[in-house]
Amino acid sequence: MPTQRLLSHFHELSVLVSDRTEMHSILAMQRDNWNRLFHSTITMASVTAATASAVNAALPAPGLQVVSIILGLGAAALMALVSKFQPSQLAEEQRHAARFFKRLGADVEATLQVDPRLREDAFSYWERSVTTLHALDRAFPLPLTPIVVEKFPKQVGPSKLSGELDLSQPEIEGSRQFHNNGWTSSAVEDLKHTAQLLRTSDIPHYIEMANNAKIINLILSITSPLLATAGLVLNIAGCPYVAAAITVGSLFAHTLTHALQMGAVFEVYRNCAGYYADVEKLIEQVLRLPVQQREDATIFQQKISILLGRRPAVTPMVPVSDKAAGILF
């Protein structure tokens, strides 16, 4: 593919990524507004239903019972809807999507400014960028249905921010002598050590944190609509005092869920794991490229150090005594 044609494809990709960033940013704002609207509506409906039940217990009136039943039914239905779709998590998904697309666009623009002798082979980088674009589209779908990120997955895994690693390509060992782009066996070993730490320490740590957040979120998501339904049944059964108390309890559980934002917390931890998994995959991909097609070794090591939150130009990137590679989060 001619160089100028490839450059035009890169510019088209940059425009496409910028458009994706804008779309996900708008959706993040929209879904955050949904979250606030649902919370306000549920709060008003639950408080009114509990008040009507309490007044009906003191001064029996069929109208008050009907009002409390209707509002209790609406509050329970909305709580179940919120528990199902998790608007706070939906908003957090889109915020992360906008950030990752923005990072991809900035990376493309910055790479094009680098001297061709120092950067990765243009065609290899083009293929990797397009694969990353498609992976982000799959990881953060725009519509709510039918494709949606599972809110309570049975097995929590890191978000997939790039394409699958081609394991058919073996790792290529570095030479003990300097290649013209700086790749030596010591540079390769340093990167392998970093990738190993990411795989065995950083990624499992955030997966465990995400799993804990999922369990807490699941308990809270079941509790609030369950209590609201119990309050509704008690109201119908003619126990207004108890119904009022249970309705207030359901509102407390829902408010706690809203305040803790456990769906968003789960998404944050899952994407932290995905971020480090992406760095580990980037190292593995580069080590499988022919040495002459790789980015300059010093620049690549500095890039990895910055991605991990560490100081660049320090060798080794991760001290031997450290049990985790990343210190960014």
C-alpha cells in the first residue's frame, strides 16, 4: 500500500475515532441524566406512598390506600428497572468508552508525527489501530439492546480494549548486540518481566475487586425492589403501618445503592483490569513483531513506563522487589 494512501487512511481513522468519542460522551451525559431522573422519581413516589399509608392507618380512607398502592407499584417497577439496566453503570461505561477512543485518536495523531525510523512499521500499526477500534466498539456498544454489556456476569473478566493476541506468531528474542532501533536481550527481558507481573498480579487484583463490587451491587439491587414489593403486598393486605415502614426501608436501600454507585464502581475496576491487560497485550504484540518492524526500544519502554504510572528512563522499569507492575491506580 503506497505511503500517501496509508496516511490518508490514518487521517480517516482519526476523524472516525473523534466522532466515536463525541457520540460516547453524549451518551454518558444522557445516561447520567437517566440515573438522576430515576432516583428522583423513585424517591418522590416512595415517600408519597409511605406517607399515604401512614395517614391511611391513622385516618382510614379508601382513596389514600389506592394512592399508596399505585405509587408503591410504580416505585417497585422503577426500582426493578433500575436494578436491571443499572443507569450509573451505563453512564460509566460510556465515559470510559469516550476516554479510550480519545486515547486511540491521540495515539494515532502522535505516532504520525514521529520520525518513521523510530516508530513501528506503518502497516502493522494501521492493522493494530483498526483492530483496537473494532474491539472498543464491541466492548462499549452504543445501543441498550439487543447488544448490552452484562451487568452481573457469572465470571468477571477485564474489559477487552484491543484485539485478540495472535498466538501463532512466536516471540522473537532480542540480540545481545544493539539493533539499529535499540532492541537487545536485556530490553526484551525487562518487558517480559513487566508483562508477567501484569498477568499474575495487577490484572487478577482488579478482577477480584470488580467481583466484590458486583456481589455488593447484586445484593443491593435485589433488596430495594424486593422490599418495595413487600410494602405493596402489605398495603393491599390492609397493614398500612407495616407497609409504610417497609416502603421507607426500600427507599433507604435504593438511596444507598444510588449513593454507593456500585455498578459504576464495578465498571471502574473492570476497566482498570482491562487497561493493564491492554498494556500486557501491547508488550506481547510488539515482542512478536520482527525486530526491524518494531518501534524504537527506548521510546517503547518509556511509553510502557508512563502507561504504568512509573518514571520513564529508569531501568528496569519495575524493580525486582515490587510485587505489582502498575502504580497508576
